[in-house]
Amino acid sequence: MKTSFLATTLVSTLGLFTACGGGSDLDSGAGDSGGTGTNTLLVNGSVSADPRLTNARAAAEFDTEFSLRIMLNGVGVTTGTVTITGNSGEFPLTYVGDNGQWEGRGLGYDEVYILDVISGEHEVTGVRVDGPDFHTFEEPLAGATVDSTLPLKVTWDSGESADSTAIRADNIDWVSIPDEQTYMLAAGSLDANQDQATTNELRLVRTNRVIPAGGVGGSEFSVSIENRIDVVAQPNPAL
């Protein structure tokens, strides 16, 4: 009888742990959610994480900017509460006086963010984007000297693929590329001089996005993270 009681207690305790042990909606891997709303607001917003140093390797080495434009029947929304929440806390956005534009900033990169917009009887709430994990450049090495007249192989380390990825160098604007952890940058993408070495910046940004279920058509909420390195283009006498 005693053994039966202990076994029953153990099973009950394990069941309690299982029931209570689910992950947070803000944990990496929580997944996306379109949330809910009144289907009256046009909401277009972004969370953008930028590195504080070359080839940042930890979430704490990024700064994050929040930008949101909210419209109601073609008119900018200027009142209410706009909040973006991550694992490090809630970030209230402030109206900046530019036709429905709300902005804010945060330290670090939380990866998963939830958006809530409430303005009177109008709202878009619970919109969650499970953003890309942060990526690091593997090739070329930061500070490497390269030949700008040849294609340049760029590789990066990341987890799951993002919805979209883009790369930029000093001689080219943003180019959309597959998130396959490798890309061959075309010859001439780097700035070079005839008689001296030239420092160039390589930038790679990855983005995940969600369409808010409670917003009007054209609404979108995205989370992006960018990393950067410098490389040096050797002199090109042919210029």
C-alpha cells in the first residue's frame, strides 16, 4: 500500500511538472502569431538589431530600434499605447509627430518580439515574430585583405533560415540572396583604389515577418538582425 501511494504521488508530481513546464511565448522557437485585433488599423512596423562591434557574437552586443507606422482610415494614429515586448522587458514606443510614426530603442537582441497597439476602441494585439537567430561571418575573416577584381566568397553561421536575406558592400546596394550560409559576391563589389589599400564594409541582414491578423490589408510586422565586418581591398593598378 505504501509503495502504491509513493508511485501515485510521483506520477502526479511528474504530471504537474509537465503541465507547468511549457516554454514562454518569448522564448526562441516560440513561433509566429498573427495575434488579434479590430481589423481597423494599418500597422507597419519593424524591429531592427544592429551590432555595436565588428562581427558581434552575442545577443548583448546588439542595439535594437523599434519603428512603427499606424494609420486609421488614412490618418496617422497619434494617441494610445504601443508596446513591443521581448524577454528583456516591455518597450513602450513614443509618437514622434510624423504621420502615425512611433519609435523606441532597446539594448540587446531578444529574437522573439510581441507587438500590442491599442488606440481607443481600435487595436492590434499579440502579434509575435520569432525573429532570426544572430549570425556571424565565417569567411572572409574580419580585416582580411582581398582582391576586388575577383569574386569573393562570403559565408556565415546561423541556425534556421530566415524569410529573407540581403547583403551589401561598398560598391553595391542591398542584394536579396538565399539564406544558404554562403554567397559568391561578384567581382567589383568592393571599392578599390589604384595605389592604396581600401577598407570596405560587408553587411548581411536577415529578416522574419508576420502579417497581423487583426490589422487591415497591407499590415506587416518584421524582425531583422544585421552583422558587419570590414575587409581591405588591395590596390588595383588597372584602375
